[in-house]
Amino acid sequence: MAKVSPIQFFRQVKQEVKKVTWPTRKEVTQTSIVVIVLVAIAATFFFFVDQILGWIVKLILDLGV
């Protein structure tokens, strides 16, 4: 790999950043809302699965005593 001076490196970085297609504020907001909703759904699902499995384990351990 060729050696690049720090100045040339930062020029290349600046050129690449200009090529990036940045999301709009609306896209960021919509995506964030979707992520928050899906995290809430997943958290609720795993909460109930944990409660059910805890109940089953407790039931099994109480039967053994």
C-alpha cells in the first residue's frame, strides 16, 4: 500500500464524505421510531417468555421437594 501524507489523506476523506448520501430528518425520525417500537415489542416478548419459563422452573422445583 502506498504511503499517503496526512494532508493528502484528509483531502481524500473530505472527497469521500461529499459522496455520502445523508438521510433526511424525516427518514431518521421514521427509522428511529421503528427501532424504538421493535425494541419495545422484543422486550415485552422476552419479558413474558422469561416469566413463563420462571413459572415452569418454579413448578418443577416445587414438585421435587
